[in-house]
Amino acid sequence: MLQPEIQLPFDVADELAEQLKESLFANFIDIYDGAIIVDRDARIVWISDRYLQLLGTDRDSVMGKATEEVLPNSLMRKVVETGKPIMLDIMDYGKESYVVMRLPLRDKNKEVVGAIGMVLFDGTEQLTPIMSRYNRMRNDLTEVRKKLVQREAKYSLSNFVGRSAPCLEIKKRAMIAARTISPILILGDTGTGKELLAHAIHTMSPRGCNPFVAINVAAIPDTLLEAEFFGVSPGAYTGAERKGRDGKFVLAQGGTLFLDEIGDMPLPMQIKLLRVLQEHEIEPIGSNRIIPLNVRIIAATSRNLREDVKNGEFRADLYYRLNVFELQVPPLRDRLEDLPLLCEDLMKNICQRLGMCVKTINQDALQRLAAYSWPGNVRELSNLLEHCILIAENDVVLTEIDIDRALSERKEHGSDEAAGYSMRTRTLNRQVADAERHAILEMLDATKGNKKEAARRLGISRTNLYEKMASLGMR
């Protein structure tokens, strides 16, 4: 027999709900390492004793103050203004990092009247097991995808890290290039990310689901280039495979063929490549069969092809055939403001690959990196950071000492890249940085902290002022 449903009176239900809320709040305070409550103006109205201990301050020093005055990196104001919770975040305070959660507080009319923030952990070490498990699962998924999909692009435009003006401009042009089917020529110094851009363009293009085939022209002997490009028919010559072998053009059918280091292609092969680009067909070695092609060409080189054309080292007709749409990738020395983002991304990837806890890098170390000329660009930066991570004594943060030591070791071992690190270059960069910092501080003092007016007097935009302050480590 079914039991009748028990209905509680409204006043009893409300009383139980209030008791439950009070009990949950009390438990939250006891469980977590700290809690703070702000009003609708993001002013601190309550803070737990454990939070005060973490901050190393007393209650009278924080009550009634704007959250940012006490916690410069807090996002409590954002929670109050948007009404949206931030369930998991890492907040830096001084030299410490805290794992925090922030929730909006609402009245009976569902209006936001404040917010509560809780310190879940007084450090990021507790997240290591979770992140390790997540990384293992992600790596397993990556391996499965590799087995299911062959010859796919590995990178997207998001992998080209940076927000500087040169970086944003090259991303914009890459998106334009992705909408076309015309040949693309990517120029730039070694290590700037030319192949990464080629992958990204293919991924964004209508051919993104089709094969992406890359071939490094400089890495293949001249005598084998034709076979690599066009393939070999069965028994075409002594030693040829009995079943024959498809060339890279056939493998890239419907997709993109990326020709890296095109400037190193020998002249006889340039003539054959030109014909393929004009006729859109190939003939495998030892075969009379013509294969129509539907392949988009992206070529890249670190050489100055225009000079090579003038010197007769590269065919002018092939150069103009390839250079329908040109992308000039900026060197790292022209976008040094991207260094913090690049270091963060590269260090995360390096530490995950090495199975280590992810490290950070301090401002002095970034200034050391900014003083270096970077002849090897982002590839060299990645190698240097990995070296620093391996030799660093601090398990949490890379310092300027680690950078100096790594550069000195590379220079002692005869690394040509390390030759770009000279005391004169570093001193000049420091002088420029110090001059800019001094000018900004003086103007902020003159305008009593009014950044808009300070920017106007300095002759720059307010956004530019914020960017310069950030790059100089100024709050």
C-alpha cells in the first residue's frame, strides 16, 4: 500500500531551508582555507579569520575597502557585475597562488547583492593529480586520433600565440589566405612558425578535412626529389618497389601540399614543379599515365627568394607562380611583447611533455629574455626554456638566474644562437625600459594617477599605455 505524501507547512519548510543554508555556510567556512564576502559595490563586508591569516593582515585593515585594494588580482567585482560564478580559478597574491571559487549572492528577488569567495586550496599542488589524470586522458585521446586520421594538420591558428600588432596582422592575413585556393608563399626567419601557419591555414580552409602533406625539400637528396614528388610506377628502375609508390602530390589529393624550404630546391626540379603548377597534373616515374591533380600548394622558406631570383639561383617564373599570396612572418625580436604569453604556453607544453609540474617565470627573467636578440626565434625560445626548466633549482618559478645560466652554458658550448646575447644589447634594452618606466611614473604622478590623461600627455593611446606598463612590470 502506498504511503501518502507528507506535506510540510510553508513556515516549517522555510525554517528548515534557512537552517540548511546556515549549516552549509558554516560548513563552507570550516572546510575551506578562507572566505570573504563583498557587497554590491565589491567592498569587503566580512572575512574569515583563516583568510586574514593567509593574507597576513588584520580585520580593521580590510573591512569596507574595495576588493582590489586588498587583493589586486581578485575577480569578485566581475562576479558582482555579471552575476555569473567563477567555479575554479587560480589567484596570485604576492608570491603565493591560491585555488579559489567565487559565487554571486542574491536576495529574495534574485537580485545580486554581493558575492562570496572561498579559498579551496592555499596552493596549486593539490590540483596536480587531477591535471596529471586529465593530461593522460588527453594524450590517450590524441594517440587514438592519430591512428584514426592520417596526414591531418596538427595545428590551428590558436597555436600561433601572441597579441602584439605584428602577430595579430599575420593571423588576419592567414585567415584571408585560408579562404582562397591560390598558392601561398610563407617567408620568415628560421624558427618563426612558418609550418605552424601552413597547418593553421589548411585547418581553416574548406580543405581542412582532407590530407595535409608536408615535405622538407632541403632534407631530401636531389636525386630522390622527383620520386618523392611524383611517385614511382612498379619496376620503373632497378631497386624500385614492385607495387610502385605514390608521390606526395597524390597523397595530398583534395588537400594541401606544404613545401618547406622551397628555396633549396635545385633548378632542374624547379622546372618540373613549375609545369605541375601550370598543368595541374603529374606523371609518375616510369609511367605513361597522367594523374590529374587537385592540390593546394603552400610553400615556405627562410631565404630571400627575391635575391635568389636576381642571382639566378631561383626561377623567376616559379617564384611568381608560388607568390600569389605572400605571408611575411615577423621575427620574435619584432614582437617581444608576446614573450609572457609565449613563455607561459611553451612552458606548459614542455612541463606536460616532461611529466613535471608546470612552472611560472618571474618578471626579471622576462626582462632577460627581452634583452636577447633571438636569432633562432620561437624555436630557440622553446629550447632555452626547456634547458632552464631542467637546470632550475626552484621547482615553481624560473628566475633571471636560470636564464643567465642557460645562456652562459650555451655560449660556452659554442652555440651560435647564444651569440645574440651580449651585455651591450642587454644594457641598451634596460636603458630604454628604464627611460619609459621613468616617463610613465612621472606622468602618472603629475596626473595623480589618471591614466587617460597621462596617456594623452605622453602622446599614446590608453591601451598602449596599459600594454607598456604590463611589459615593464608596472601595476
